[in-house]
Amino acid sequence: MKQVAVLRAGAALAAAAAMLAACSATISVNISGDLEQPIATFGLDPAKPEKACLGGIAVHELSNSLMRPIWSIEARGRNCRSLRQVVYGQAPEGFETTMDPTPLQPGVRYAVVGYGLTGGPLSRVPWRGGGEVLFEHGRWRPVTAQERSPLVDEVGEARH
């Protein structure tokens, strides 16, 4: 009898763990600043950046249906780190550059994709976020759905 109860409890815990593992979240990644060193911040309100447990961030140049990586960083040891912002070309403490930065150009579309974990120590859920941006008229702006590349979906992930 005890053995059956233990097996049922174990099965319930395994099912709950599988459901949590299948979950993921989206965190907004906002781009601001100048062309030479834009700043990525996290959260729904660009005026009030939130801390995000960042595992890595990558920037890709989008042109002629191609998606070319131009800068990326990754947390050392694959452990995410809590940050409010990341400056293009600068790896924060605890991160390493996996692709050196290329100078950015006005009028060129870029895809920015960040990832990491959300939640507390018992309920960590993977997150991904980002999108396409363009620098024009002295500022960064999101690329509209009509301008969007068919290579990147709404949350900044490359389509397969």
C-alpha cells in the first residue's frame, strides 16, 4: 500500500516537473541609445527597466533574407545573471563575448534576441525575447509587422 502511494506521489511530481519544463515566458527587450553603443533593457515599460536573469543576448543583421550574427555574449558557466541593461559591444561581468561586435549602420534592420530564466529558486522558467529594430532619424525604433523579416517571428526567434 505504501509503495503504491509513493509511486503515485512520484508520478505526480514528475508530471508537475514536466509541465514546468515545458513552460516558457517572453520578456520584452527594448533598444535605445545611440548607433555606436545601443542599450538593451528588459521589461514591458522601457522607461522602467526590470532586472532579468540573462543567459545571453545576440544581435543579427537582417538583409536580403539573410540573418547574419554580428555580436553575441553568453553567461559563463551557462548560469544566468541578473541585469537591468546590456550595452552593445560590452560583455557585462560574468559574461563572455562569443562573437565580437561589428559596427552598426543606420537604416539596417537588426534582430536582437535575449534569453535566460524567470522566477524564483523553485520555479525557474526559461524566457526568450527580442525583436527587430532599425536606427533612423537619430533613434532606434521597432520594425513594424509590415517591414518584418520572414526569418524572425514575433518574439525574436529564428523560424525553422
